Amino acid sequence: MTFQELNIIEPILKALDEKKYIKPTPIQEKAIPPAMECRDILGCAQTGTGKTAAFAIPIIQQLYKQQHQGKQRPIRALVLTPTRELAIQIEECFRHYAKYTNVKHGLVFGGVNQNPQIEKLKKGVDVLIATPGRLLDLISQGFVKLDAVEHFVLDEADRMLDMGFIHDIKRVLMKLPKKKQTLFFSATMPPPIAALSKSILYKPIRIDITPESSVVETIEQFVYYVEKEDKRKLLVSLVKEAQKDSVLVFSRTKHGADRIARILCRAGIGSEAIHGNKSQTARQNALTNFKSGKTRVMIATDIAARGLDIQDLPLVINYDLPDVPETYVHRIGRTGRAGKTGKALTLCSQDEMSMLLDIQKKVGITIPALC
Ligand code: ADP
Ligand code: MG
């Protein structure tokens, strides 16, 4: 199936073509047609499956077709996402896909001065991309009104719940008109998420993209059984072996991430760490450097890395094992995105064996060992 066959309008097709998207991903193929008919969607798909375009394209297209007539430009679409990094990424997508339309978007997230965000809002935006805290802040100060919202997206709903945003989401929902389109996306569907989706969706089209197709097929997974004290040496040699390739290293803790950065630095390998103790600007700079290839190695904690979209990331290394098997799937999902192949290496010490067994149960394979 092609994008043309999904009846996407010319200005968006042109932008997709520039992005070198050849054909829609499975979730785009399934979600775009009903979403363009203003149906509610419940999309359950792992990271890297192309969810952003699955909701952004129908929203841009609907807004483009029914342009607002009045003088004021009210917010007509709201995208809620849990982290600043994700909000920025979604904004980049809207910027690309809406390039040849007159659909305007704005971005609000916490941790930075609110004034530039307010200035942008005053000029009028059709689509607002926001994290919950800052959004509620701006609503209470009277800078944001949501009573004209026609399309609402809840992105990474399970992550929202993990991060304790459930009450914030409910407060935002109360500000939205009853009649609207809701597009709901989550990587997993635990009972509280299923309950939330049920309460906010009207006759949704349910789309499930099974993890098998998005994880196992495009990502080669290997495990190294290694003594704890030998992990440093192994990491350095794996990173060196990768030569010029970008490498994302995961650490369970913030201190661990900083320690790994120091180990690599001593070995003469430039790297940057991103985690919650770093300022928003520092995190964004590190990410930009990593994406552009200026920094070859980035070390991240799970919260900082969740959902990050990095093009051409051939290698992910788990310096330690996550205690929640689901997190492993999210970590390795940073590589092998959109059909590209990737490799995920996990360093497992004796005391982490039980976590590895849980992970293998989750991914349904015995991860092959390299030593
Ligand atoms: P998700 O939100 O499901 O984690 P994203 O929307 O971030 O996934 O998309 C993952 C990556 O795939 C991005 O780099 C995006 O540009 C790319 N992508 C999305 N759709 C397509 C497509 N149809 N063809 C090629 N690449 C795509
Ligand atoms: Mg996403």
C-alpha cells in the first residue's frame, strides 16, 4: 500500500516524499483511514512503529481541509505526551509533515521559561503539543484555552501512567469539549490503561501491532555473561569495536550513567549522559549532538530515553539489566526502527540472571550468548 492510496492530500505527500518515506508502516496503514474520518482510535504498538505520523497526518489533513474562518485562531488539536524530549520530537514531525500546509503548531513543556511559549501561543496555533504539567499551568494562568479542540491525542499513555500523570490527564480532559476525536496510543495495555481508554474513547477502532513484528525481526539480540567487575572493560571494547557507529548505552541509575561516561572518557571515547539530574538544555544539547553524530556514544537512564527517536542507531548496549522486562523491550526498541536492522547487546552478571530470565520470558526467545 502507498500513501497515495490512503488519500493523503498533495501537500502532505510532498513532505513525506522529502522525508523519504516510501510506504506507510502497518500502524499508519491501519490508523490513517479511520482517523481521517474522525473516528476514535485505540492504538497499541511498540515504539518505533511510526505512531507519530499515524496521528499527525490525519490531524493535519483534517485541519487543512476545514480551515478556521474566524479572526482568532483557537487551538483545534491537542497532543499530550509525557516527556519534553518526546514533545520536541513530535513537534519536529508536525513541522515536517505540515510544511506545505498552513497548519500552525505550538509546543509547551516545563523546565524552561514560559514566556517564549506564550508569545508563540498568542500568535495562534492550530495544533498544540504539550506535556501535562506546563499545559495545566498555562491553562490556569489563562494563556491556553482548550474549548475549541476537535482532535485530542494521548501519546504513550502507559508511560503517562507510570510517571504519575493520571490526575493531570483527567484535569486536562475536563477542559476539553465533550465532542471531539480522540486518538489514544500506548505501547502496552495494562488494566488501568484499558480502563482509561474505555472511559474516554467513543466506539474506537482498535489497532494492535504485535511486538513480535516490531522487536524480534529487525533487532539482533545478544547477551554477554560477564562478572560485574569486568563490565567496564567489556563495554570499552564493544564501543571500540563499533568503530564509527553511534552507540546508546543504558544504565539503570543516574549515577551509573555518569560513571559509565567517566569510564569511556578515561578510555578516550567521547560520550554524554542524559538523565533526570541534568537540565533540560543539557539533555537537549546532548541529544542533538548524538543525533548529528557529533557525540558517538550516549548514555541514558530509562526515563530519559523512553520513546526517543534516533535515526540510524545501529547499536544499543544494556550495561545493566532493567528490573522490569517491559523496559528491556523499550530500550532495545531504540534500534532497528522503521524496518532498519539493529543490534542489542546486554551485559548480564551473575546477580542479574533472574532478571534476564524474566526478560526472555517476555520477549519469548532465549537470547543467544556471545561469551
Ligand atoms: P513511535 O512513536 O511509534 O515510537 P515514531 O513516530 O517516532 O515511532 O517513528 C519512528 C521512526 O520511523 C521515525 O524516525 C520516523 O521518521 C520513521 N518513520 C515513520 N513512518 C515512516 C514511514 N512510513 N517510512 C519510513 N520511516 C518512517
Ligand atoms: Mg512516539
